[in-house]
Amino acid sequence: MSVVNSAIVWDHRARTKKGCEGPLEYRITIDRKSWYINMGVKVCRNEWKFGRVINRSDADALNDRIDILTQKIETEINRCIDTATPIDVKKIREALWPNTRGVKSDNMLVWMRQYVNNANMTLNTKKQYYGVIMKLQNCGLTDWTDMDVKGIKKFDVVIRQRKTNKKYRCEGRDLDSVNDATVYMYHSKVRAMLKKAKSELIIKDNPYDTWKPEKSVYRNDIVDYLDEIDIEALRSWQPINDIFAKAKDLFIFQCYTGFAFADMQNFDIAQYKEINGSWIARKTRIKTGVPFVNVLLSPAVEILKRYDWKIPKVSISWYDIQLARMGKLIGLDIRLRSHVARHTFATMMLRNGVKIENLARMLGHTNITQTQRYAKVLAVSVQEEFEMIEKKMFN
């Protein structure tokens, strides 16, 4: 009689990088020869201990899934032993995961959530996917048969609508419409999930192969920003608590550096060189990988000194919520959010005579077309223009 041993192991191929999520696999050893069955669960090394998932908010759900799959595998193994039938691991694997290389569910929304759970994504990206799945459910698109061109068009109509009772100043913008970037985000997430489903033979066709969303009439060249009066009102406002004080400092730091949120959170003073009293750096944008030039203006330096030259770490959701509340308290008629600060920096530079080509380098735009929505102005070198702004505005 063959000797059969089994265990659940983490990343038996040792291919997972340190700090990343690796697969959990059910190992079946028959007469010293081992086979592996993917459990459809990925966790970090420190999240797997004593045969259980730990230190995760979804640990209970993952452990329940592991228990169910383990019971199915062991039931099949015991059946083979009782009937003196050779254990065929390939058949067990195919029975567990029919027509797929991962998690399979007849319920589309369940499958999508499992796909996101097992994907190697950041927490913020997973939150975006969960929001998209919820939007599909609200649209009544809950079954694989709903995911045709007609269903995607219905989804497109819904995600382009914005319901709000709040009236903020948005120059030239229809508040009842959603911009193309948001629409693209929704569609890209659905497209990715349907592509995966098609590769696993769950669906035959991906409707995005034959249909693409049209660009809306929303004008992407219109941006929200603070003018000189708004900036002065913001800088003179006294926060009522430490939370608002932190949000205010971060926003002002963005206003005088032009950083996007991710670049601000990745700020490191060690990347800068102090030359003639100015802090100068050539950096690369987190989002696009495009290089840009940055010189720290006086207000930004003051904030850095306040925090011992380190930018406080916050989440984008927390940040935008505090900014929106802060804008109401100050009495601004623009809804404050992270990107308003970046737009404010761009328009402030242009109002003070910065050349548009150099502004593109300051912002790290991939091409000057992105910058031309702000305006056209005169020219000098990037460093000279930062020094000009320093002398003109703060001396």
C-alpha cells in the first residue's frame, strides 16, 4: 500500500519576492513523490502560520475557503484509498478547478471579488475594483450573460451620471457629468476582469474586443484651481484641530511644489541637493515614470522644517475627505481635493511668468499638450524660473 501524506504549503517554488504575496498549495506526497494543487489563495509569508491565515482583515474568509477546498481534496483521496483506486492528482485538480487555472464561480460577482482578492494589487487598487463591482451590481449586471455589448453600454450610461446636491465652482464644467478619466477607470477594471474570465474559458467573448467607450463632451482642458484670494484665505485660516492642520500643510506643500499625491507621499529630502540656498532635485513621477525638475520654494521648506523634513503619511481617501471639509470651513466655492493643489501650482507659475515648456518639466507631463490647457507664457530655464518666483513672491 502506498504511503500518502498531505500538507498545505506556502510558495513551494520559492519564487515570491520578500514582502509580496505567494500562493498557498495543497501538497500530496505519494511514496515520496509530491504533487501540488493551487488553493486559489495568496498571502504574504508572515500571514501564514501553523496552517492558518493570520494578520489579515479577510483571514476568516480565506481560512473558510481553505477548509472547504481541503475537505473536497481529502474526500477524494479517501475515496481512492477505500476503493483501492490509484490517486490521480490531475483529476482531483481538474475537479476542483474545472476549466480554469484559478478560482471558479458560477456567480459572476462572487468570481470577480475572488479574482480581486487573489490578485497582486495594492490595497487602493483593490478598493477601486470593489467599487466597480458594486457599480455593476447596482446596474443589474450580475450574471455572465449580462456582459455583452448591450450590458456594457448600459454600464457606460450609468457611470457617466453624477448625482450631487452640492454646487461648487467648476468653470465651464457640467456637474451632472463625470470626466473621461473616471469613465476610463471603470471600464478598464471591467475590461481586465472580463479578459481574465475569457482566458479561463468562463466566457466566450469579451465585449470590449468589439466596443470601446466614446469620449464624453466633458472638456478636459478645464481645471479647478485656487486664485490669489483663495490661496491667501487658505494660508491665513487657523485650523481647529491637528487633523485639519496636517491636511492644510500637505495641501499647501502641494500648491508650492506641484506634486501629485503619490509623489508627495514619496518625498525624500535625501534626493535633493542644496545649491546656493536652494533645494534642487531631478525626480521621476510615480504614476508615469516621467522625469521632472523640482526646486523647493520657501512655503514648502517651512512645512518640511515643521515636520522634521519628512512628509506625514496619509491615505488619499482620508486626505480628500479632510480637504473637502476644510474648504467648506474656509468658505471656498471650489471643492478642495488633492489635484486642485497641482492645478493651483501650474496656474500660479503661469501667472508669474513661467514658460509653458518649463512648466511641463516642473509637472512631469509626458507631452506639452497636457500643459497647454493651463496657458502660454514667456521663457527662461527651469531653475532660473524657480529662483525668479522665490524672489518675486517671498522676498
